[in-house]
Amino acid sequence: MKRLAMIALALPILGAGVALCQLGSSVPALAQFGLPTGNIGSSILSGGTSASPSADSDATEASSTVPMIYQNTDRKFRFTIPAGWVKVQGDPNSDSVVFRKGMTSSHFQFHYTGMSPDFPAEASVKASLNSAKQDIKLGKNIEAKRRDDKCESNPKALCARGWELIDSGNSGPQRIIWQVYDKNNTYINLMASAEKEEFNAARVELQSIINSIKFQ
């Protein structure tokens, strides 16, 4: 793990940045740290319909008729899934889960990976945000901003530091991605997506899911 931290620290110095924000459009983020992506990692990195089970998949629960609040007790965050969505893969209280809205291409998913205690999270966030902003000029992203989250239990403390972007959807589903490091240096990728032709109509709802995420 020390080797991973040294590699990550070297990236901003070399001007390459930590390109975690380039999920699905360049070298996968986890691979840049020398971490295995595996089947779950690959699906999360792909995003949208291609990342999730098809309409014929066996969902683990029925579609809700009211908004549902889910808790992840391991990483201590909660989020709200609107009515009409269904969990199609994973578990909200595990390291990955995928939700889908009915038979549409709208999806929400997250995945997290523990980093070493000495991993330079702040340097990673700054470099990744800079890279995401540069990609606006290249037409890969349409928005990018710094986004941290205060602890609900202690508003004076920072529970998550990260950045949020909206990509252009030129190479697959269009995505709103919030990537953070929590207090224990766990990297968490939270993503809401839809096929590009459906994204504008779904954008408000997708953003509402991202905005509902609160760290405790």
C-alpha cells in the first residue's frame, strides 16, 4: 500500500493528475493505483446501462412506490432513492450497489475501495478536479466542481472531501459522478447516469439522488 501512495503522490507532481474522474473514458482509476478492478469494478467504471443488469435480470426487491432512504453503516452515509426505482445488483450496506428506474436507462450506483492511511487524499482531489476542468475544454465534461460534505453528526467536521462532474456522454451513458474520500481514506465513487438521449429529461431526478447523499 505504501507503493500505491507513492504512485498517487507522484502523479500530480508529474502534471498527470489522478484521473479518477475519467471513469469509463480513459484508464480506469483503480488501475492507476495498481488496484485490481475485478468484475464489480469493471461494471461500475462502465456506467449506465452497460454497467448494470439488463431488464431481464432478477432484481432483489420490488420497485418502490415511495422514496426510500438507505443507509451504508460501514462508510456512514445515507441516500434517497425515488419512487419507481428498483435495486438490481449488490447491497446498499455493502461496498457496491446498483439501482435502476423501471425499464429506463436511468441508474444509480456506488462502489468504494479502501486506500492506505497515508494516501494523499487532498492532493488527489485537487489534481482530479483540475483534470476534470481541463476536460471541459476538450468537450469530455460539461461541469466540474469541488464538493465536500460536512458530518451530519458534527457540522464543524469534514466527513468527505471530493469533486463532482457531469460528463458529456460522448462515449457512453451521460453521468453525474461524485467522487470522495471519507475520514478513513476510503475512496467512494457515486454515480447517477442515463443514456445521452434520455439524460436531460432524467437530469433533475439523477441530481436529486446525488444531492441526497449525506455523510454522518
